[in-house]
Amino acid sequence: MEKARFTVKFPVTSHGARMRLLEMFCAALAILLAVVPLSGRESCHDNVWAEAADRSRLLLYAKHPATWKIVAGGARAEILFERSSGCYAIRAVGLVANTRYVLARVDSASRSGELLGMATTDRQGNLHFSGRWHHWCGRFWLVTDADIRALPLPAPVGARLQLKAWHPSAYLFESEVLR
């Protein structure tokens, strides 16, 4: 029996152009998978702001880098999450306008962590997004994505992150370490 052969022809001719096309496709697929809820499951955003028995809350604040005290009137965020479903939603205000931020669970000693999600602030410096994460322990920071190196790229939820720059006055830090 003869094996079937399939050939895929790309409309571009150079290897570099094909690789860029493949990278764009993978990035679009990663975004689609992160945004579209899996069939048969509700969107996390629809659930998390409603009253739930196992819903928890974590506050993030701008902190003064020399003292780690909360900056009065500074940027802040609220994360609501459900440990059972992993659903979370974050609302932040007072951030830098039109800037992309990354929500990460962080090991502060090594300044590395894991990606929970990312979004861009609006013109007023507000940010809203939701997602699914199941490891609600440790430290959580909201960091500008310009200061983050993620592996692999495009970075899916759970990807390893490393701070490549340190601008703590632009970040939000947890009010308490989750246990």
C-alpha cells in the first residue's frame, strides 16, 4: 500500500518569511486559546465577581521601594479568585496609561516567576482581565511587560518569567503572601 503524501505550500519563498508566518500563527493560536473559554465551561470572568463560598481576595499596591510601605493614593489592584475552579479576575487603577502589564506569581529572591496573564491599560491607566490559575500561594506582582523576559515565546499561562530590569515604582505588589 502506498503512503499518502501531503505538501503544504506557503505563499512566501524565503525560510525566514515562513518562520515569521509560523510564529504569527502560533501567537494568534495562543491568544485564541487564552481568550476563548473551553466548550462546556463558563468564562471565568462571568463567575468570579459573583458571590461564591470559596472566593478569595488579594490586594496589590504601589509600594515605596526604600521602605516597602504602601504609597498613599497610589496605583492599586484587586484580584478575586476561586481556588476550586482556578478562575480569577483583576481590576487595577492608577497605572501608567497604554502600557502592557503582566500578572505573575513571583519568587522575589530570584526575581523569577510564572505568567498568570497580561493586558494593556486604557487611556486612564485602568486594567481589567480574567483567566484561570490553580496555584494561589506565594507572592503576586503586576509588572510592566517591558521589564519581563518570558520563555517560551509567545508566552502561555504558566510560562517561566525573569525580570530583566527592576523598576519597582512602576509595579504593584501583594498586600500579603498567600499560603
